[in-house]
Amino acid sequence: METVWRVAVHAGGGLDGDRYQVGTGHYADKPAPGRGMTLIAAEAVEQVNKANPGLDLTAAETRRNLTVRAVDLDALIGREFRVGRVRFLGVRPADPCTYLEGLLGKPVLAALVGRGGLRADILEDGEIAVGDEVVAV
């Protein structure tokens, strides 16, 4: 995982450099809707840490592509939205998995249930950047 200030996104694909865009993701051999981009709410990470003292989970450790604040990600399921000027489609919750828990070596599975974020498809090529607004279309 690498934090960047801006990144190109590809319709029907993923983010430049992302493991699913280059075909090396753990589940890359099992294509499914919602693999283009993942989002998580900063507030969800804060709630997880408050409810699980000592866990000290960071947004980066959730392995989601984009961390947002003050956005109801569940409300975007089944809806188009924009990040900056680029259109996405909210597909399904980004439920936590045992693979993530194994990578981190932290008991995050139960802590992230219902707070894992959103999986989205990328509908058009473009670029997103830190500070871009997330808006339902």
C-alpha cells in the first residue's frame, strides 16, 4: 500500500498501480463487480478503535483505496457518485475478510463488520486527488 496525492483511474479497471489493475490482487483471478475502487470512512476507523482499545487500526491498514470523511458510504450502494470529476457506481459493502486479518496480524475481522466501507466500479477514466469532493449523482 502506498499513499499518493493523486492517481489515475480506469473505467472497468482500477487505480494505477493497484494490485487489481495490474492483476496481482489476492482475488484477481476471481473478477467481480466492485473491484475497481474501495472506500472507507475515517469515522468508521475511529469507531473501530474506540470500541477496541489497543487495536490502533489505521485507515491505510484497512487496505481501502480511498479514505473519506462525512460521507455516508452505505447510501451510495446502487448509486452513481463522483469523486472530483470522475464517475463511479457504488456496488456493495466492502466486508472485511480473513485474508485482511491474516495480513495485519490484528483481530480486525469482527471489529470491521458493518464498517468495512464500499466497493465501487469505475465508470470513466480520469484522475482523483486528495481533497476531491465525493458527491452522489
